Amino acid sequence: MIVMKFGGASLSNSQGIIKACRIIKNYSGKNKVILVVSAMKGITDKLYQVVELLKRKQLKKALAIYKEIKSSHFQALSVIKSSAERVKLESELINITSRLENFVKNVVHKEITPARCDFIVSFGERLSCPIIATALESTGLLAYPIDASLIIATNHAFGNAVPLYKKSQSHITKIIFPLINNGVIPVITGFIGFAKDGCTTTLGRGGSDLTASYLANLLNAKALYLWKDVDGFYTNDPHKDKNAKLMQHLSYKQAEKMAKDGAKIIYYKAIRPVEKKLIPIYVKSFINPSLQGTTVSKII
């Protein structure tokens, strides 16, 4: 069993989604795969813009950005070749976007609390998840979308929530294991969870990495694959330094330090959950999936 996570950069358009599906299909031949997905590229930033506009009571501008978000996801429907599947997915996206639109309209005259902010910004993953699940099914795989606000229990630290292991385990066992045992790939929203009162929470920017790492721990996965738009960790920023070299192996501590020091490859909080069970992290490029990438493990 392996956990795979695809970031927003890999889901930026229909070509990226198709490529991600090919990678997943390739790995699913020999492994039971649990998939975690981020929001499509740029969507979370736009949702935070909506929040800021609502704080200033600028509903018209907030709705204009909402329409951009909606349009981006409906354009992604082109990856679904089956008309029946496309119609079903379109109906689901209409329901999700309508829920967001209604909330935005109703909350504009209220205080934009951290809880309301988390609810709004959670919609990036809630929209990308069914698209990826349907795209996988169109390749012949069995897949099922899961909203992590049904399985990832957290505390009430809105915007930077901490997953709660014991409270999540029963939800994960009840929902995910039956799917895996029946050959279905669970497609899970990254970044979000739920607090005791049922409120949606978010795990902080980069939180989808934490979702994937947390699930790898609870499911006792043999590996965590993080698919990025870079080849792995480098000795320096390869966009600025032509002599930067790929680091093929890192210890957990080295990777965590580099992440804390500004290497935007892995969310630093995502390292500890897999380190506890010595689960290796494979940071790989979705652009060049055959490249070795960087392995993060106990032994260098």
C-alpha cells in the first residue's frame, strides 16, 4: 500500500490531469494506491482573495473571482471522454460551486471568522477531488472521491489545524479500508479536516503534504510519493543557480531542516508523521516521472 499526493501544479490543466492519471495507473498495477489531491494551481490563492474581499464587504468583486474559479473547473471537464460520466461530474460540480456561491452571498454581511475562512478556502480541494476521481475512472481504474472533512479529525486551530490520530483512525478504518479491499482508489481531498463540532478546518498552506503523510502513518503505508513540478531537493534553487545539484538522498532531519529554511519542496510538518514509522518519502517530478528524484529516509 502506498500513498501518493499530487500538488496543484500537476493539476493546473487538462494535460496535467491526464499525465497524473497515467502515473497513478502505472503504480496501481503493483500497489494499492491511496491518492491525495491538492486544489488546482492558483485556486487556493483565489479563494483567499475572496475571503479578503468579503472582509471589505466587496461582494461584486468576490463573486467575480468565484466565477473565475468555477470556469477553471468546468474547463477541466474536457478530460472526461464519456458523455455520461461528464454529465454526472458536471452535475456534481454545479452542486459544489452553488454551495460556495450561496455561502459567499450569505456571509458578506457577517463577520468573516477563521472558521468561515477555512470553509471558503476548502473548496479548492472539494472541486478538484471529483474531477480527478472521474478522470481515473475514465482510464479504466476504480476510484472514489472522499472529502477529508469526513475522516481527518483535527483540533479547532482554524487555518493551522493539527490532525488528531485516535479520533481519525476509526473514520479512516470505516471509510478507506473497504474501498482499498475492493480494488478502489480512494481520492482524498488534501488540506482539510473537521473539528469536534463538525466545522471544516484547514491544515495550513502546504497542508496537502501533511494530509498525505498523516494518512501514510495511519494506514501503515510502505511509502509516500509526493509528485511535484521539480525533480526533488537541490543544493540550491536550480532556477537561480545553474550549478545546483539534485540531492538523491536525504535523512528526515535534513529534509525537515531544508523545508524550514525555505526549500518549498515539502511542508516541514509532513515529515514527522512518516518518520515515526520509518516510511520513506519519494519526491518525484510529475513532468519527468522516470527520474529518480529525492528519497527521504532514516539512512542516507
